Amino acid sequence: MELRQSRAAGKAVVIVEEDNKKVSLEEVGDTVYFAKKYKLVALKVKPVLGTLLERFRIIIEITGDPLKDLPKLPEHLPEFSPKGRYMVERKEKLDLEHMSNFLWPEEQKLMHWIVAEQNQAFAWEDNERGKFKEEYFPAIEILTVVHIPWVERPFRIPPAIHNEVCSIIKRKIDTGVYEPSNSSYHLRWCCVIKKDRKSLRIVHSLEPLNRVTITHSGLPLATEELAMHFAGRVYGEILDLYVRYNERVLAECLRDLTTFQMPFV
């Protein structure tokens, strides 16, 4: 069976060929993994220059006030009460992560109140993942030049991790990140070890797509200058990084370009 991505991926990480890289050996528990070095910056595939069509231009169209229903902070914080997804066991787990007295008791109580009130914005399990509203964040479209579909041979999955890789893919299908596809395209993909040196992450090689994509010449946000505007101000924030890069939806016309071969039927 073939799959394609329905959500936007994060970084396009590419594995280079055997003769262009070093191969290192990592041992985690009873399993031995071969970790390959990412390709050199000099070998990076860059998008092409071209004219951006009118329908691909970024237009901000926010209707109404998305913050009008935002709950107001209470003057006296109430005691914790489970609400929606934020149950007692999840609160206790979060408290264990803040045992260093970094937060004052009232600040910690405020954190629990915010998470409880906005519990639908947080995810603790795969089936709780969500996506941005398309009325504010429309489906991503990528403009490409005329090209021939690519068919790349996938990397071989070591038998020791085959079952775990299949489980990861099935979870992504259940959460809507992957969907069935019947396309002329085939991308390569592989698995790398996460920072915890135990979990696996699926990495898709988007080199062929980068090669035919028309580049966006805009510059990224100047974060240092932006941070200077907050000097002397008190502010707080809570970030939920569970979803990573899957919060944006790919346009239907683009999904075939991300098709890859599944390791099971």
C-alpha cells in the first residue's frame, strides 16, 4: 500500500549515499542501530527561482475577533478541578516536571487553571492531536515547476525495528497525518533515533520536491529585534509541542507529491 502526507511536515532531512557519509554505530539497550550522518550543507538541494502566481500570495484574512471568547483571569485563583482532557493524573504528571520550585505556588496554580480552561488546545496522546482552523490557516499549497514524477527506492528497514516502524505509521494513519494514495510519485524515507536514544522518528526525504519548488524570497522574522520590544515587561506563555509540524493541512493537489511506500500491506 502507498501513503501520502495530509499534514505539513517539518524539516526535509536527507540521507546521502554510502560513499558520501560516515556511518556510526549506536547501541540502545539490547538493540544496535546504525546511525548515518546527514548530508553536508554544500550538497543541499535548493528550490528554484520563478514567478509566484497570484493565488499563491499570502493574504491575511482574519474575520471577527478570535480572542473575544478568551476567558478572563480570575482575581482569586480557584483550587484545581478536573476539566475535559486535563484530569488529575495529568496534573500530577505535570507537577512532577516542576519540582524544582522554579514556579511559585500561585504561578503553578495559574498554570493548572489555564491548562484546564484551554484543555482542548493540549494533547497528551496521538488521538488528541488537532490542527489549526483552516479559516485562519488555509491548506498549504506549494508552487512547483513542470517536472517528471520521481520514483525513489526506499531505504531498507532493519528487522529489529520493523514492528515499531509499522506501529508508528499506523498511528499516523489513525490521526490523519497519513492517508492512502495511488500516485506516480515515490519518496524515500527512513527512521532516525530521537534525543531520548530510544524512540524512533520517521524522516521523509523531500529532495526531489525541493528541486522543483519555486522558492519564497521572504526573510524570516528578526527574533532578536522582536525580543527587544518585550524588555522590561512581564509575560507568561504555555507551549504544547506535542503536535510538532502536523498542525497545518496540505492542499489536496499537493499530497500526491509526498507519496511513499508502506512497509506492510
